[in-house]
Amino acid sequence: MNTISTKCSNRAYDNNNQLRFFSMYATNLQNAVEQFPEEYSFIGGNIELAIVRMFVAFKKGTYNKDSRAIKATCKQLNLKHTYKAINNYLRGEEDHDCHKGQDSACQHCDKE
């Protein structure tokens, strides 16, 4: 499993974006475990513990962005599937695609 440590992982995260991301991530992780149990056997059926561990990994910048759950979460939020885009979103630095060239309110983060 490849992981990356980011230089700016110590920055404070945006609470609203964190809640939105992890709420979606938890649902996507549950779906991925049910659909692809062989890929998630390391969880041992303890999804709650896996979510807590992933939260810590996100805070440290040591997560692997290539899981099905993270890919699905990025897709739902219109985030590029990159460490930079994920970290920026979690810190509240809005650069995801739904903000580019849009005059109406963002359906993902309620910002205009």
C-alpha cells in the first residue's frame, strides 16, 4: 500500500468539510466492504474502527487515496482524486471542480 505524507498535514481541518467527507466516506466504505470483501479483509468486519483509523491517517497525511471508498467519496464531492485536492478540501481550501465557473450555490458545500 502506497501512502504519502504531506508537508501541510498539520494545518487545521475545516470541520464542515471533514464531517461531510467522513460521512460520505463511512457510507462508501460500508458499500465497498459489502461489495468487495476480499479487498477489505484487513478490516476484520470492524468498519467503525477502520473509520477512526482513517481519520487519524487523514490528519497525519499518511492515507492511501486509491481505495474504492475514497475514490467514491471524491467522485461524490467532485474532487480531483489527488492528495492535494483531498487535503485542500479537508482544510476548507475550496478548489474542487464544482466551484469553477459556477454562479449558483454549490450543491456539495453550500458555498457560492
